[in-house]
Amino acid sequence: MASRHQLPGMRLFLWLRIASLRTGVLTGIYLSCVLIAWLEIANRVAELERFAELRNLIAGAVLILVMGIPVLRFRHRPGKLFVAGLAAWTLLTATYLVAELNFTLLESRMGALHVFMLGGVSYGFVAVLDWVFLMCAGVRHQHVAQSREIAAAAGKHRPH
């Protein structure tokens, strides 16, 4: 039996086999790109200053859409959803920390810990809602299946 040969340094990338971490890291990269683009446009493009409210609304909507990637990917597995979301938000928080070095007033708006807690609580809330929904759907499905079995058994024992 032939053994698989691994390239040197391949062990560093074994975490990529875990779907929740892979999705979380990719989502975190996407969120970080959106944040950086938002900050650059808001602070470096003076011509768009009169559209600040619309710019912030669009950037917030894009962030929410990107945040939905782990939610849609792991909608039937709340634990993996939370891991992916927390990994994504951790990368976004790290990007926010680095951005605070370049944009000094950013910290006065919201600190990095607040940003991390906002994402962690948001993904936790969505994961719990998903878990409760799955529990209710499972109970409902079990009840419907049990009702059909009882109805089928009652139909067999009726005298004609």
C-alpha cells in the first residue's frame, strides 16, 4: 500500500480540512476587505462626502450580506455556524485593531473589544435561534410521523 507523501509545511494547512474554520477564515477575509474599502472610501475620497449616509448604508448592507455566508452554509448545524462566525469576526476584529493605528478616531467610535463582542453575540444569537428552530422542526416532524403511524394502525384494526 502506497503512503501519501506530504510536502514540507503541509501540516500548517491541515486546519483547512475543517469546513467551519475554512468558511470562517474566508468570510473573515471578505469582511476585512469590506471594512478596509469602507474606511478608505470614507476617509480618502472627499468627493463622496455628501453621500456619507448612503455610503454607510451600503457598506453596512454589504457587511450584513457577507456575515450571512456562514449562516447560509451551516444553517442546519448551529455549532459549526457559531465556530465559523466567530472565526470570521475574530479576523475582522484583528483588521479593526490594525485600522485603529491608521485611523486614530476609529477607536473613539467603538473599541475593538466592542466590535468583537458585537459579532460574537450576533453569531451566538443566530446560532441559538437556528438550534431552537431545528429542535422545534424535529419535534414537529416526530409528532407528524407518530400521528401517521397511529392513524395507519387504527385503520388496519377497524372492522368492516
